[in-house]
Amino acid sequence: MARRVAQFIHANRPLALASSAAELAERIGTSDATVIRSVQAIGFDSLAALRAALVASLTHARDPASALSRTIEDIGSDLDDAIGSILQTHADMAAALQHPATRQRIAEGVRALHPCPRIVVFGIGPSYGLADYICRVLNRNGLASLPIGTTGRAFADDLVVLRPDDGIIIMAYDSLYREIALLFRETRRLGLPTVLVTDRIAAADVPPGTVIVSAMRGKEEHIALHAATVAILEAIAFGLSVARRDHTMATLDRLNDFRSQIERY
């Protein structure tokens, strides 16, 4: 049985990272105690130790300094060439977004999120700024939303605010890491509609039913660009506004009224 458990974990590393012993046992067809014993039998003191190893095997961190250095090396130091290259990359990203499959995925994301009274948007680092921006757009259009994206122990405060009727948008690139794995685990437990905006993470690495929208972030090993992500987020926000047109217009009318009151105050 230890071999069977090990084979399942090896073949489903992202899933194993996000699953408890009981959840793994249910999928494998054994008991959680057997899963723990099997994990110990293959050389780990605990399931937590196994998860740490899985994080290391799945994570390929992007080094910003190396990415910038590689970009400058490939483009050169001429200012006009540098600007032209970045703008051309943005144009290529915009062209990729027009692919029918990408548009279909965005529409699927809108349909999945439409019934939800609140949208939670996850992003870490620069992506948190994008999460905050799109939440402001959604709130302005009358759809309650909340950005999350702390790391470490503080992420527990983000997880605890999730509600059973939320919809989730996750921005995650390159690979899974512990916060994303825990977030997917909680969204699966609560049964929350989830849209993943990513450039690399595959369907096999996330819970079934996740709507995955591909967002180019520029050239391999070059600096990360976020225009495609912003375009996808804004397309989802606009799609939700169209789906809730009357409510959106009523909220924008209130916004205009409040602005008038502020100017007259």
C-alpha cells in the first residue's frame, strides 16, 4: 500500500499538496492512517514534511534581476529598440487574447462567477495591486468584491473570510506554492466557482471545474508584463456588468449622485 500511495502522490503532486490525509485516503481508496504510515515509510516524518518537499519540487521562482538582465541582453540598451520590443510584446499578447479559445474561457469564467454575490480576487506581490484595482471596478459596478493576497501565517486571515457563496479569481503564475495550494483546498471544500488566470499552471494541477484563462506575461525568462492579465480581468468585470446590467446602472447612478453631493457639500 505504501508503494501505491507513493505512486499516487508522485503522479498528482499539486493535488497531494492541497489535500489532507483524509482527502488523499478517499482518492486512493484507503484510510488516512494508512496514508500517514505510507508517507513515513517513504522517508518523511510527517505529511507536513512531504508537503514541504512537494513545494520545492513544484516551485520555480522567477528571479526579477535575472529576468531584467536577460531582457536587456536580448533587446540591447538602445532606448528606441527597448521601447519598440516591449510594445511589440504587448501587441503579441493582445493578439493572443483574441484567440477563440481564450474568449470562450473568459465567457466561461463570467458564467461561473455570475451567480455569486461577492467576488474574491487573489494576487501576491504586483498581482495584489491588480486584484485591488479590479475589485474597485467591480464594487463601483455594484458587485461586492474583496482583494486578498497576504503571505505566511497572515494568509490565514484571508482564508477565514471566504464564504460559501463567494466566487474566486486567482492570479497565479509559473507554479503552485503553499498559499495557492491552501486556497484551492479551501475553495474545493466550500465548492466555490473558481477562475484561474495563469501562464503555465495546467488543469491537471488544480481542482476539477476550475476555469483556466491563459495570460501571456511576455517572453520566456524575460521581465513579466501584466497587460494581458489586466485585459482578462477587465473583460470579466465588463462581462459581469453586462450580465447584471440593471443593477450595474443603478449602482453607477448612485455613484454619480454621491459625486454631486460631494461637490455641493
